[in-house]
Amino acid sequence: MTQEIRRAVSLDLDGVVFRKFPPIQVEALFRYFILGQGKKIFEPFALPQNADWAIVDRPVNQGWESKRFKTAQKRPLKKGAKQFIDKESQTADVFVNTGREAKKYWYDMTRGKLKSEGVDGRIKDFFFKSEGKKSRESKALAIRELIGRGYTQISHYDDNPEDVLSLAKMFPQVKFYIVQDLSTGTLYSRKESKKYDNVYRIASFEPKVKKKKKNEAQHRDSKLRLIQSALAKHIPGILGYFDSKGFFDNTTVHSVIESNSQLQADHITLTQIEKIADMCRVIGEHRPYPKFLKEFFLTSLLNGADGPIARQLGTVSEAGGIKDAATDRLSEVMIARLISREMGFDQALAHRLEVAFQLSTLTKAACEMCGAKTSEGGFGSMIQRRAVLYLIMRDVINLNQSHDPQVSANLTEEIAGYTRFLIRSSEKRARERIKLISEKVWQVEAPSDPKLPGASEARKYAGVVLLNNQMGIDIVAELNKLAKGLIVFPTAEELAKEKQGYIRATLKLAEPFLNQALSIAGYRQITESF
């Protein structure tokens, strides 16, 4: 006798049915990165014995829960959610399976919003989170309940990979759908999705619309950049919180916050340099550094905070790109030279390490200047470099504190391996881009019109080359050495020639800021003018 097929659709609310802003998994990212738990957050967990779905008549707690409640009240239904629920309810029982608290205020507010959208009548039952239980525990108990009720096909929709991946291992017979947000790719890549037979990723409930093909190089669509833009209006508050905890003592950000002035993009960029300089100083003095993970992670976040702040305040300028790119490379050279000093690298290896960081950046800029398509992220990218630099610096700290010869030997070998990887990956990515450029042009030049695609990258290229000169690095010679005659890279002076006067003008605007950054890092000031 054929078993009757009974379908159940389980829906999380926030980020799935209701729109959430910012659309990221803050707590999951915090555990994944700040606490260093990594993929451990996706492991199965022990289920509580009993499930209690009773709605209790208790007030919403003041503080964090109260803020969450007020935010949830304002959330509209996501596009396509109503149509999806209407369609599914024709062939399946639809259940709400949410991490919202099982309190009357939450329940009434949620039912009211669903009713106003014409969705409430389509819902078979509601599972809210009981007090004392974690969100994923509650969701797991609800799924277990549906299995117990005799449903033979169960699908759960959620926006949190932390919940989904742990539940997917616990209930292999259930299909799980991750409704993507800005942090999905960071927590759960498409490559990793192949490891889960019962987990699927969907962009939204709306029908797919074929996008028009773009002609320009796509390099601004990484998940990290989208997250930074979504968080832009929250950045001053976030930095203010960390400043109150002493994170930004003796920095430009602290001075601005203390004086109640408006936080500008330049303040954030300078603070990044100040923090990197302080980090290098602490490690170089062989002091214990228990807060290094948080310091490095939060300093890395500063790297992406200046652009969103500038856009939010309407202070985006042509010089801003130069400031950001040049000080990023300044930070990396400072770290590279710290590592070389601590490890006693010979001059050739030390030079190769600090140069490697520049190659990927400048060849990327050159690609865009000549219209060769390239991409951001991946092998040899800045994000990858920063991740490996963290691992090296962590090992250097441990090496400085180690008194065990075997442990020291292992750490030294690991650092050497990471260093070789950094150099190889950066050089490999640069060679790939040089080949792309050679298919377009022989001589790399800036666009003559400052409004053309690639003009912004030409400004950045000139700024990075200029900063390298101040640090004693002839980076153009290194680029041309790597190119082996396939193409020719220009100096900053050559780029700033008369017909590209916009580059000269932008460099002059950026010069005072760059001198501030160089002063913090301990390098000579820019005195020559173009």
C-alpha cells in the first residue's frame, strides 16, 4: 500500500517572510570570526527533551528584547512571500517556525501583521521560541514535532546558515532552504553547499529575472562590500560602542567621538593606520597580546568602513579612492616588515614579501584602466591576504611567548609556509592579470577622460606607486620585472602627464592626508610635486 504523502512547509519569519535590515547574520558572524569558532557553529547539538509551545502572558523585557520588538513591528512582508505562501498552502500545511519569543505581545503583533497582509489564514500553526531555549533548539523541536505528526515531506526555509546547517545534519530527511542575505556567501559558499544533499540556496521567493550583461569589469559585488554598505548608518554607533570599551584609545576616532564631532571617512582611515602601527609595536616588543584576535578583526573592519561612511555623508571625492588604496598598502607593508624583522628573513625574502602585496592591487587597477575584465576576491585577493596575515601574526605572538623548542620549531615552519603562500598567491594573481592586460594593450595608460571607466583606478594606481616611493620600494620596476616585456607599467609621473591632468590634481588633493598616514607609520613625507 502506497504511503500517503503529507507535505509541511516550515517558515522562519525574520529575513524570510519579513524583510530584515541590515540583512546579515550578526550573531553568527560574531561567533564565526570574533570568537574564532569557525565551522564549529554548524555542528549538531543536543535537543531538549520537552517542547513547550504555550504562549505566556508576560511583558516584553526592557532593553535588547524591547528594541527587537519595536524593530520587528516595522518590518514589511518581503516581496514574493505572500504569493509563495498562497501557492504552498494549496498543496501543503504551512507552519511558522520562528525564533521570536513565545509571549503574548510577540504572538499578537506577529498574527496582526500577517493578518493585515492577508497571510494569517494560510498558516496551519505557529511555533514560537519558549523562554530559556535557543532559536535553533526551538526550530529543531518544531521540526521534530512535524515529523511526529506524520508529515512525510518537510521543507524548512531560514536565512541563518548557522541554524540550517546544524539542523540539516540532525534531520537528513528534511529539505532545508537558505534564503540568502548579505552574509550567506561568507558563512556558506556555493562550493561548500555540495557537501549537503538536503540544503539548497535561494535568492528570494520572487521569480528569477535575467540580468542584463554588463560590459565593465565586475569587482564591487563581493558580499563583504554589500555588508559594509548595508551597515553604513550603523558604523558611527558601532565605533562609538567599541570606543567606550577602550578599543580606540589614542586614535583619531577617539578624539572625534570625545569632542562630539561628526565622524568622517578620513578619521576612520587614519585610525586604521594608527591601530596597525600600535599592533606592530606590541608584537615587536614581545608583549603578551590576549586581545589580538579582536584587535585584528575590528581593525580589518575599519578597512571597509570609510567608503560607506563617505557615501552616506555625501563626501565621496576623487581623492578618497587614493587615500583608501594607498593606506591599505601602507598597512600591509608595515605588517610585512614586522614579520620579516621578527623572523629574521634575509633582505631578498623580506623585499619579496612586502612587494607581493602591491602586485595584485596594481595589476587589478591596470586591468580596469585598459578595460580588461577581472574580479575581486579569490586567490591572491586582499581578503585572503589579510586572513593569512592574521595567522602569521598570531603565530609570531605565540612564538615570542614560547619556551618549548619543539613548539617554536613548529611555529617557525608554519610561518614560513604561510609566507611562501602569500608570495606565491599574490604573484600568481598578478601574472594572470598581466596576461589579461596584454590581450588589450602593450602600454598601460590612464584614460584621457576622468569620467571614463578606469579613471578612478588610475588615480589609485598613481597614489599607491607614490606611497611605495616614500617607503623605499620601486614597485613599477617590480611590476615590469614580473611582466617580462608582455606589457609596460607606467610610473606615477608618467600617469600624471599633462593630458591626464586630473590625476595630478587628485594627487595634490590627497597629499596632505597621505603625509599624515606616512608620519604615523614612520616614513618620510611627500615633498616632490608633479
